[in-house]
Amino acid sequence: MSGRSPVTGRPLVWLFAGYPLWWAAGLGQFAYWLFAVPMAAELVRRHRTFGLRVPPGFWLWALFLLWTVLGLALVPLEVPGTVPDSGGYGGALLRVADYLVLTVLLLYVGNLSERELPTSTVVRALSVLCLATIAGGYLGMLAPRFEFTAPLEYLLPAGLASDAYVQALVHPASAQIMDVFGYETARPKAPWEYTNIWGYMLSLLLVWLVVGWVVQGAGWVRWGALTAAALSVVPAVYSLNRALWAGLALSLAYAAAVSLRRGRVLLVGACSAALLVALLALAASPLADVVRARVDNPHSDDGRAASNAASVEAAGLSPVMGWGTTRESLGSSESIAVGPTPECPGCGQHVIGNAGQLWLTLISGGWVGTAFVLAFFARIVWRYRSASSPAGQGALLTVLLLFWYMFFYVALMSPLAVTMVAAALLWRGEEPVLRRRAAARARGGLW
């Protein structure tokens, strides 16, 4: 055998650690497609040589994939109460491709051995991406108008490159400029497509920064990671993402519960005291004014509620298969007569299912398709609920956060990719432990 170190895990490392480069090139979420090619090639090679393993409950995810593909047949149908011909195959096919790429990612990480792709390497790559996300948050705050034409944009046809959705995917910009308080407000988003994705990714990646460089780090690495985590509070507040704020609180509560379960009462007490001091400092800072202003200006709540209700209604009309893709609502939450005008192009006709992964899955896959995908991740959580290693606990929290953010943010593509990697690490790392415990119980039962 050759003495060289295996290189099969490099595509994943380059994907995550190098993501800011792919963002600057205009690839964005299409970088997952690019790196899925060598990953899929490695899976084909392994299938021919060793056979492929799949995680427990994979049949649920496979059925969800099947539902998504079969749903393409329903895309041309008109959904009552929506704008006629507002579906289209573009978004539907894009999601099918995304889900297939995510499947490759799950199987790739899960089938590589610890020697081929060390868990510590994955954790470091995600930690580097966390630092890039924090830096992108400050870029959005300090240079909110920063943007540039990416190389990929020059290669696209002019009509396609000017499309608003395509622009969000391929045009690098530091922030979204939105009217939240009655005037223009910059909400950081670099190196991601939208501010909501930035917030979701920050929440997930902070988990891995803490696992890799705080819990398992030492010296200046640990203190540097703690400093970076503390500094992330400022752009997190200025993102105005209330679901992110609550998600960070839920992550802290999870960490405290895990520590108490392991008997680390003094650690929890010390961290609680430090958190209290931090909250008091936050309350005395200008950040508190931003929080209060955001609470007093719900901004999009009515529109979100109407869109979510429309997703539930659409799923009720086609509970088994859904409608294959999203649709645009007739009018607005106030009146069906409200629609886009030259003076207000964003008025009315909002995309149904665009306010969270749950609502997107409901309208595109119906109640049955939604049940498949939620059951898959719920099974992962339940099976590996006793994960004891820092990486296992971080992975478990990552998957759990899906059940919070699915009400507010669409997880495709990057957040769901990190969630799939977490599920694969749980399966790869914790499954042997469960089997050893089961074998030990079986041996004990023979006596």
C-alpha cells in the first residue's frame, strides 16, 4: 500500500473553507454542485469496490427525493388563490438538483473513514467559514454599499444576469438595503445570498467554532475564538434577525442543559454569570436601541403570516403530493387587489413558501412529503440523542436547530448542507458506539 495520506476528503474542506472565494467568483450555492462532482465520483468508486453505506432512516429521505421529483408533474397546475402561471420549472428543477447534491454530501461524509476525513478537519473548515461569516457581517455594517461584478456574471446572458433572483445568487454584495424602520437600513449578508441565510449560517457555524476552537482548543486559539464569538453579537444585532437572536438563546440553553447533565454545575454557573454581565453591557450600549426598534417594528410579520397560511391552505388542497413548486399569492395580506406597480414593484404577489423551509416543503411536497423529510431528521436526532463527544453534541445541536429555523428561514442551500454534514458525522461517529453498546447488552443478557 502507498504511504501517502488519503486525499478523498479534500473536496469538502475546499468547499467550506474556501467558500468566500467561490462567493467572490459568483458561484455561491453553485459551488456545492461543482464540488459534488468529485464527491459523487468517489462514491461511485466506493460502490464498485466496497459498496455504499446509508444512514438509519435513509429510506425516509429517499422517499422525500422521490416525492420532489414526482412533484414536477404538478408544476403546470394552477393553485386556487394564486397568480396563474406563477410556478414554473426553473425553481422546481433547481431544488431537485439541490436535494440531490445534498444527498451526495451526506453519503460522501458518512462513507469516508476518520483517517480519510478526520472529524477535526471538518470542524476546522466550518470554524474558518464562521470567521469569514463574522467578517462579512462587519463588512456589511461598515461598507453597506460594497458590491462588485463577479466573473461568473460576465459569462451569463444579459437577460439572465439581470434577473433579481439570479442576481442574489451570483452578484457579491455586503448587505441587503431594506426599509425596516421607515428608512433604508443595511442588513449584513456577506458571504451569503440573503441576510436571513447569513443569520442562519452564523447560528450554525458558531456551534462549530465553539466545538473546535473553544471546547477542544487551548491557549490563544481558545481566547481568539471566544473573542470572535463575542464580536459576532454586533452584526447579529444589526442583521435585525429576530429568529437568529432566539436561535442563539436556544443554543445557549442547549449547551447549559448538556453541561448540567454531565455534572458541570460550576461551569454553568460561571458562564451564566458572564452571560448576565454581557447582557447588562448590551442593555447599556447602543445595540439595545436597535433591538427595541426592531421589536417595535415587526415589518414583515403580516406578510409572512399570510404567506405561511397560504402554504398550509395549498397543502390542504393537495395533501399527498403538494404542487411541485412555489406560487405567487394574489394581492397581499390586506387585499387581493394589491399588486406590483412601477412605483412599488415589491407590493403584493409575494412568493408562497418563501418564508421558511417548512412552508416551502408544504406547498411543494404536501403534508406527506413534509412528513418524510421531518421524520428523517427527527430520527437522526432521536437515534443519536445520547451523543457524548463535543463534535457529536455540536452535530446534534446543528440538526436540532433545523426544527427552529424551518419556521422562519429557507434552509436551501448552505444551512441544509451544514445540517447534512452534521447528520453524517453523527451517523459515522455515533453509530459504532450504539452497536458496541447493543452488543454489550446482548452479551450481558446471555448470563
